[in-house]
Amino acid sequence: MTERTLVTGGAGFIGTHLCKRLLDEGHEVICLDNFYTGQRANIRPLLSHPRFELVRHDVIEPIRLEVTQIYHLACPASPVHYQANAIQTVKTSVLGTLNMLGLAKRVGARFLLASTSEVYGDPLVHPQREDYWGNVNPIGPRSCYDEGKRVAETLTMDYHRQHHVDVRIVRIFNTYGPNMLENDGRVVSNFICQALREEPLTVYGDGSQTRSFCYVDDLVEGMFRMMQTEAFTGPVNLGNPDEFTVAELAQKVLAKTGSASPIVHRPLPENDPQRRRPDITLAGERLNWAPHIPLDVGLDRTIAYFRQVLAEPAGPAAH
Ligand code: NAD
Ligand code: UDP
Ligand code: UDP
């Protein structure tokens, strides 16, 4: 049977890579997006594919579609964008996930939620395992996203318990790669674009906070395996456990781009997590998955992508 697969947020950074992978696997793909942070240029190369369909829709509103699988990614992911309209972010996470679970229930589709390491908040346990319940501020500037995703996880498990929907939850840790928006605001795209433009690299705080960066191809492989795996709801962490300080990342980007940009320090955003690194033991055991692309290799590919984007204002995918 050909899978008929819905990817919400399919025009976003991860979504475009996932849509392409699913087409390569022989799926019929419906990409649903409201283009809040997605870009048409990203999916333009897919539009002529005979098994690809684009639906412009906001997941806050109900929709009826006939599908066999749902990868639910719709939600802005960069702190800059999810905080720009915090109430919309809560609606997207809560009402959007409710609608997609209602759809999964009606048509009997398998449902995968793209959750986040932010459910652990500013973690007091390091590295983070799936059984850690987190340290999350319910009323801060990041709460719309963190608490929104926590409710999305709750809804997902309640639809599983109450309505026997076949669900999966993946908790994604910082992921980067080509097709990120140039003005996305996340650290990897910011540093690379700043370095290539010979502008100062903006390190927030003293740069001693850590993140663990996963290349997008590794992540998509993990998501795909999770969807194929039987009798395992998760949640499961997907990320690269190699941990770097933000200051180290800045130095790497400068060295790789050969940029003469200086480093400037900006105030650390409120509630910015101090340390983050996934424990991926569970993904290894249940999905036989581990990331293979080290930061050095992934950064080279991402830098090459942004060199092209910045050289051609319309972006490489526009042709
Ligand atoms: P992104 O912002 O590039 O993509 C999100 C997509 O969702 C965009 O195309 C956007 O237009 C769309 N969208 C937003 N609100 C919508 C709505 N109401 N209706 C329909 N579409 C909507 O972000 P991304 O990095 O590709 O993230 C994809 C998913 O993965 C998100 O759910 C995010 O929370 C999760 N995630 C990402 C990371 C990461 O590091 N990239 C980490 C943790 C979790
Ligand atoms: N929903 C949807 N598409 C569908 C089925 C349901 O968007 O194909 C929405 C529905 O409008 C509702 C939500 O999903 O807002 C939850 O649906 P469910 O049937 O679980 O709850 P109910 O409609 O009974 O409140
Ligand atoms: N950051 C930074 N400079 C930037 C953007 C981000 O120093 O231009 C820092 C940010 O404060 C955080 C880390 O980089 O500590 C990762 O930020 P990002 O927005 O990419 O994602 P987060 O993991 O915070 O959701």
C-alpha cells in the first residue's frame, strides 16, 4: 500500500527535508503550511513531483483530509519567531495538535509529534533522559513554546489512551542545516550569515551556555525510523550528543568561513537554558539510530548553502 502522508509545517526547515525523504521512499506527500516561517523557495523543487501536493492552511482551523500517516511539525521553532506572536504559538501548538489528532482519529492514521528538548526547560539533570520531567517556567517569554509543546505531548498521549490513536513522540534537540531561513534567528544560521557578511557575530551572554547540534539528515532518518517502528510511542530524544559552548561555535564558524568578523556580546535572553545535551540511549536501543554527521561536516555543508543564498538574493531553490 502506498502511504499517503501529511507533513504539517512541511514548508519549514525540517519539513522540506522530510517531504523530500518521504517522496524518495515512494510516499504520496501532502505538505500543509501557512507560510508563517516556511518559504516557498524551499519546496519549489518539489512542486512538479507527481506525488507531491501543497495545501496552504493554518492548523488552528480544522481540516478534513484522507491520509495514512501524519508527521505534525507545524509550529515556529526559533525563539525570535515563536515569541513574536506568543498567543499564536500557543494556539498552533495546542489547537493545531488537537485538530491533527482529531484528524488522525477520524481516518485511523499513524501520528508523529515533533516535540522538543524545550520540554526539559533549563534542565537540572544533565544529559537529559526521556524520564526527566524538566524545569520549565510556565509564565516566561519561552513558555508559549515550551508549555505549548508539553500540552501537545499531553494531548498526544491522551488521544492514545482514550481513543487508541497510534502515536509517536520525538523530542528534537537543536537541529541545523540547509534551508534554514537566513533571518531565522537561531544561532547556527545567525553566526554563518553574520560571518559571511563580515558583520559582528552576536554571542548572547558570555557564550558559556552549551547546545548539542544535530545535522538535519540525521534527524530526518531518526524521525522516519520512529514512524516505522511498531509498538513504541516514545517519547524519544533525537539529537547529537556532542556538546559545544556557543563561544566555541562562534570560533568554529569564523575559522571555517575565514571571516574577519569580530565577536560582540549581547544580553543573554531570559530563561535561556544553560546546558543542553541529549541522552540518546533509548533511540539507540529502540530505533537502532545514532547521528553520523559531525558538526564540522554539517557546518561545511550549511556554510556552502548560505554562501549560495547570500550570493543570489532569490535563493538557490528559486530557479
Ligand atoms: P520552521 O519554523 O522552519 O518550520 C515550521 C513550519 O511550520 C513553517 O513552515 C511554518 O510556516 C509552519 N507553521 C507554523 N505555524 C503554523 C500553523 N499554525 N499552521 C500551519 N503551518 C504552520 O521550524 P523547524 O526547525 O523546521 O521545526 C519544525 C518542527 O520541529 C517544529 O514543530 C519545531 O517545534 C520542532 N523542533 C525543531 C527543532 C530545531 O532545532 N530545528 C528543535 C526542536 C523541535
Ligand atoms: N478535526 C479535524 N479534522 C478531522 C477530524 C477532526 O480538523 O478530520 C478536528 C475537530 O474539528 C476538532 C478536533 O479535530 O476540533 C478534535 O476532534 P475530535 O473528533 O477528537 O473531537 P470533537 O470534535 O469531538 O471535539
Ligand atoms: N544565541 C547567540 N547568538 C545568536 C543566537 C542565539 O548567542 O545570534 C544563543 C542563544 O542565547 C542560546 C543558543 O545560542 O543560548 C541557541 O539559541 P537558538 O536560538 O539557536 O536556540 P535555543 O536552543 O535557545 O532554542
